[in-house]
Amino acid sequence: MGKRGICCRVRTRFRDLINKKIESIKEHPERYPKRKRNFREVVLRTFPFIIIYTFYKKEGIIIINSIFHTSRNPRKKYRKN
């Protein structure tokens, strides 16, 4: 199998894991700990990424703020753009 096949498999695994974690957030939005203000984090163990989201309990709203690569500057984790 060539590089293209490996890249497609990795991309598919990444996408599937993101979708699985988002479903978990939707089912249990308070499961994951608050880290700063109202931001919560979900770690993707297989890939070096964190899903950062906010949950507004009263309104029942979940906002995915970012999918943050862990090698980036952590000070930028909670910034808007």
C-alpha cells in the first residue's frame, strides 16, 4: 500500500475519533473538566489534539471553540482566532 492509502486511513481514523468525541460531548457535556473560565477540554489520546468547547447549561448549547494541536503555544489555546 502506498503513501496515499496510509494518509487516507490516518485521516479517516482522525475524523472518526473527532466525531466519536463530539458525540460523547453531546451526550455528557459536563463529563469533561473545566480548564479556564467556561472552557472544557477533551483529549484525543491517539492524536496530539484537544477539543476545546463551552457548554451553556441553561440554554443547552454546546460550542466547539477549537480543535487545538498540543504542540502549539498553550497561551493561544483559549483565544479567539
